[in-house]
Amino acid sequence: MLDKLRALFSSEESSETPAIETDLAAASLMLEVSWSDHHVGEAELLTMRRLLSDLYALTPDKIDALIEDAQARLSENVGLHPYTSFLNEHLDEEARFQVICALWQLALADDRIDKFEEHTIRRASDLLYLSHSRFIEAKLQAKAKRS
């Protein structure tokens, strides 16, 4: 019985999840925001593609692959924490702020901010250790870009 337990734990350790990169973490957060109202519209997908291109200078093929990977991760119900933890480790405060600005722009893609989208962005902002004033600043910046 002890051997079965050892085998169980050793097999779990060897089945690690694929590595996360900064662009994948951001794409996954974007998809979490888009899906928070249980609808991902075409305007949101187009905005997500543009934002990923702007933030990380990616090719359209790389963006499609990121979105596909993020969708697969979303179906596994991973949540925000793995992505925000990764971004905290690899980005400075200004870069994390830019990610939150992008999330706000994404939420505004369909010309309205759903309460679930706002809640998800607030949680992401908190997990990225951004102050409330930076959270609001990002929202105002995103709204100004829409005008």
C-alpha cells in the first residue's frame, strides 16, 4: 500500500503543467475577464488580439496560439492566481499596471463594463499588488483611449 502511495505522488510530480510565459499569463487574464460574464464576443476577441500585439509585439499566429492555450486553461478552471503570481515574479509595477490597463480596455470592448468583468479586474489588480488608486487610474486611462 505504501508503494502505491509513493507511485501516486511521484506520478503527480512528473505531470507538471506547461511553463507559463508573460504573454500567456496576460492572455489568460484577458480571457478570464472576457469570460467572467459568460460570453466572449467577437469585439472582445479582436480587442484581445490587438492588446496582445501592442503589449508584446507578437505575430498573429503566436496570438492565436496564446488565445487557444488560454482557452484550454480556462476550461480547466485554473483561475487568476497562477498567472498573477507569475506576473508578480517577472514584471515590475509599471508593467503590471499596463496589464491592468489592457484588462480595462478589454472590458470596454463591447462599450460597457459588466459587473463581473469589473470584479475580475479588481481581483487581478489586488493579486498584482496594485493600489486602489492605480486600479482607478488604469480604468480612467482605458476610458480615455476609447474616446
